[in-house]
Amino acid sequence: MHQTDAPALLVRDLTVSFKARPALSKVSFELRRGQKLAVAGPNGAGKSTLLKALVGLLPPSRGSIEIHGHAPQGHICIAYVPQRTDVDWRFPVTVRDVVMMGRTGRLGPLRRPGIADQQTVSQALRSVNLEALAGHPIHELSGGQQQRMFIARAIAQEAEIVLMDEPFAGLDVHSRDEVLAILDGLHDVTLLVALHDLSIAASHFDRVLLLNQNAVGFGTPSEVFTPDTLKSAYGSCLRMVKTDEGLLVVHDTSCTGET
Amino acid sequence: MSLVAWLSTPFGYPFMLRALIASVLVGGLCAVVGSYVVLRSMAFLGDALAHSVLPGVAVGFLVSGRGDRHGLFWWALGTAVAVSLGVGWISNKGRIKEDTAIGIVFAGMFALGIALISTVRGFAVDLVHFLFGNVLGVSMWHVWTIVAFGGAVLLLIALFYKEFLIVSFDPTLAVTLRLPTSFYRYLLLVLIAVTVAVSLQTVGLGLMLAMLITPATSAYLLTRRLSSMMLVGAVLGAASSVAGLYLSFYFGIASGAAIVLVSIAFFLLALLFSPSRGVLRRLVH
């Protein structure tokens, strides 16, 4: 059902409204298979709204979404990694159980997972370095391990498009780097990550979408992170500075006309 | 009296034997279904569902008369299923907050039931039976309805185990996998309704909630996977029923209340001694 020449994701004039108030307005962008997109922007810019609309949780009030050339309905190749705070971590399931949930779409109703599914799950757990914790209940996981478990589930789901909502929020630097290393290793997967940290967006993603209800900028990090676009997204003067240790976000206090 | 005699005497009576079979089956069934009630925070809904059955039972009572207890079961079953679908619809359409809407339906239906029953002379006795059950009066026909409908409920839960798990744990994943989430939500409500209807004779609608959530919660404290939570819950539910019936027989306590009190005792033990979430473990560490 996939058109091979079509872009992995084509979003045109997407508008999503809550009670007649637009949370996202006229957003357009296009991703080819395997591209990695950082969705950045201030709080309330519509990052989560965009991801939820792409999954099919929120209906667009205008515009269109095409996945591999088709409407999103019927696709099971999209995986959504929720914000950690949206998950009931006391639910009685093991890490392996959660990853196995990803197989359900391929299995269909009334069928139990077979040996091939078990192997897929084991392999997914290995690729995120969680085999040792497979039998543990999920409430024992650390923040970084929680994210890695959901990435393993997306792999087990054989997802081609993976959406992640704020995966780095509340992670220490070490866990963050572990998650980033795994994301860097996902080659055939088209990745969309909502995040706050612009330095991560600049150093690990090949496309950036800067949102502030509408798309303020879309392109490579160096195209998007200019003083003007940053200002129209964040209102105040943010600047990206290239240093030996990577890109830094600097708040320019000498900037006049700050709001 | 020897221990063996003490243990075997009650079940020399056929009515006690029927009560034992019925309450063990109900205890197990309620714990399995109740696992979803606990994990999905549907306790209030479960309670409301049980109480909302009263007007249906009352109408059946008025139509078919006091003698026909079989007729009452069909009325209870029909009302429970209708109310569960209605509650599912209300909680979907939210102009009012879900728990408020459920509360209004619950109180309204319960009042309607009492109003209907109060038109009959000597209603207090019958009302007590509906409210607190009368497991000692269970007929063989009732035992077979529990087997048939309870078996059907368990079969559906086994068949749709992985779907119910996903819909309960991660509704968003259910959407991305294009599962029919509303179908499973309504199916689960109907399964709870059927469970309530077949269990009514044992513990009554007043204590129904305890059977749904107490053994399941004890099991939650003792296990780490849903399947084992259901299994351990079923064993605890059945064990509560057996122990409760002994208490009822030897101390003259109302059977439904005795069963529930035993299950609460199990819960307190689980709360103290749970290996992963228990109070004692926290004190030691």
C-alpha cells in the first residue's frame, strides 16, 4: 500500500483547533524516508498537537496529511512514544510485555504471539540494550530505560515513522546520550521528535521544524536557527553560537525591543 | 468435634454445597473481571452499575411475582447490559464530567428501584435480599447460569487478552495500531455488566463492588503481570468465598458480608507483606 516514490510524510496547510481556537495553524512540511526531524518551539507552540494529529488522535480541521502517499487511516507503520508522564508506570506489565504490544498490529485479533514474534521482541530489546531488564516490571525502570523500552516497542512494531514527545525531558546527560545514540542508529526510520533543547536539535537532526502555532521555520538546522526565526518563535533574542563543544543557545540580553 | 468433621459438616447440606459452588465461581470470576476495573480506575463505575440494576430487578419482581427467582435473573442481566451501554455512551459524550454523570444515573436508577419495590407490601425483606444477596438460597439453575455466562465472559477475556491489555495500558498505541478502541471499551463494560448480573444472588448489589475490586487489588500487590494478577485474584476470591461460608455457617453471620470481610482481611495481609509494594518492605528498607 506504500507508494515508494512518495515522501514518507507530506503535511499541507495542517490546522488543528480546540473549540474553534487553533492550536496549530497552516503547517506544511515534507520528509523523505529516513530523515530525522526535530520539532521545536516554546511551550504551547503546538508540538504535541502536531504529533497527535499525525498519529490520528486529533482530527485536522483543515489541511491534509499523507503518509507514503496515502491518508493516515489504515497505516500501522506509525509508532508514537508518549510523554513519560502520560504513562501509568504502576501497571502490572513487564518490559517484555510492553515491547510485545508492538506486535499486536501484525498479529491481528485472536492470534497469540509465536516464536518469530518472540525473536523480534528479543532482538528489539537487544538493540536498545535492555535484555537484562526484560522480565522486570516497568515501575523499576529509570527515565532513560523507559524511553529505550518504547523505542524497542516501535522497532518490534516494525514502524517506519516514529513520533516521540519530549523524550529528553527530565533525563540526566548520560541517559540522554544513550537515547540519542540509539536514535542515531535508526537508519530506515523517519523520526519526528518534539523537544525543547535546541542544541540537541542542531547536533542530531537533519531537519528542524520551528513552531509557534504556525511553522516559523522549516529546513536544516543552520537554515532555521537564525536570529530572526528564533526571535519570531520565542519572542526574545536567542542566538545559537558554535563552540568547540557544539552549539550553544545564548540568551542575548543586550538585544533591544525584547518582549 | 474433629477438624475434618468441622470442615465437612456445613457441606453435608445440599443448600450449603450449592452456595459453595456458586460463591467460589463468583469469587473467581469477579477477580478476573475486577482486574480491569482496578487497573482502569473504574471502581465507581462498577459500583454504579451494580446499584443501577435494582429497578430492573424490581420490575421483574413486580411482573413475575415473588416466587419466580429465575425471571429476576433475566431482568437483572438485561438492565445491567443496558445500563453499561448507557454509561459508556454518557462518558463518551462528556458535556458533564464523567463521574458526575455516572453518579446521577446511579442514584436515579437506585431511587427508582426502591420506589418500585416499596409499592409491594413487606418489601423490606425482599430489598435486603437484593442489597446483600442470599447465597444460601441459590438454586442449581442459578449455578448453571453462573457457569454458562461466567464461562462466556472468561472466554472472551482470554480471546481478546492482548487487545484489552493495550486498550487499558496505552490507548494511544491502540489508536496507532488501528484497533477498534470503542468496540473493546463497550465490550469490557458489557462483560462487567454480565459479571454483576450473575454475581448478584451471591453478594447482592450492595457488596458487589467489594468482590470486583478487593481480591483483584490484593493480587495486584502480590504480582507483577496482569495474567498472574488475574490468576492470584481468582484464587483469593474463591478462597474468600470458602472461608466466608464457614464463618457464616458457624457464627451466623450474613454470608455476603462474611465473604467480603474475609477478602478484606486478605487485602490487609497483602498490603503488609507484599514483596514489592508492601508496608513491611518499606519499613525494612
